[in-house]
Amino acid sequence: MSVHNIAGKWKGKIRFGNGYSDLARVSVLYFELDITQIGATIIGTAMDKGGYFPSPDPATIIGELKKDKLTFVKKYSSAHYLLDDQLIVDTSAEGPPIFYKGNYDAVRQIFAGTWDFEEEKPFWGAADSKSTIGCGTWEMERDI
């Protein structure tokens, strides 16, 4: 596979890190991703497929591939969050942007990396301060 062309269908998994319960941190969320690529720009649709509290809503992605480095932002069509290990879905609001970054592993033929999302938090009067509220790892491979 040429890492320069990643258009097509992918499948992967997400692991949860800081900001999540002990149960979440030992659990996995599975997803599928359909990518369109124009030059270095990628766009697509992601759908959670099972595992730990999958979202019922699709997410859009937009990002960039530079050599073997992939970065993208994923955004669900509705806001959802975990409260006491229960999925809460708010269809009146969009989900926050989730930031993914990773690299291509030519030996394993996968992309792998980290993800996180933040919220605005005033810090000593600075309205543009941000705080990470969720993070973890991810990997994906071509869905052949």
C-alpha cells in the first residue's frame, strides 16, 4: 500500500486514557472510516461499530496526510458523553472537535497514534485557555 493514497474504507479501534473511568480505560471502541483524499487533504465519515459505548451518530473527519503523518479532526453530529459509565446523547448540540494525530507503521501496515479533546476553561481571566478533558490512543487498518 502506498501511504500517499489512503482513500477508501478503514477499520480501527480506540482506547481510552486520562479523563475516563477505570472500566473505560480497559475497554475498546471499534469504528469504521470511509476516506476521500484530494492531494494531502482527507475528508470522510466515521461510524462507531461496537465496543465501549458506541455513538449512535456518524462523525465527519477532515485532515491532512504529510508523508507518513496523519492528522485529522473528528466531529460527531450530536454531543455525547459518559456520565457514571452511561452514554448520554444530546441531539440539540454538535459534539466537540476531537483531535487525532498518528503515523503510518509500514511493518504492521496500520496508522496508530493519539487523540484528545479539550474544553474552554477560563484561567486567571484568560478566556482562550483550554484544558484536555479526554484522551487516548487509536489505530486503524485498511478494511479489505
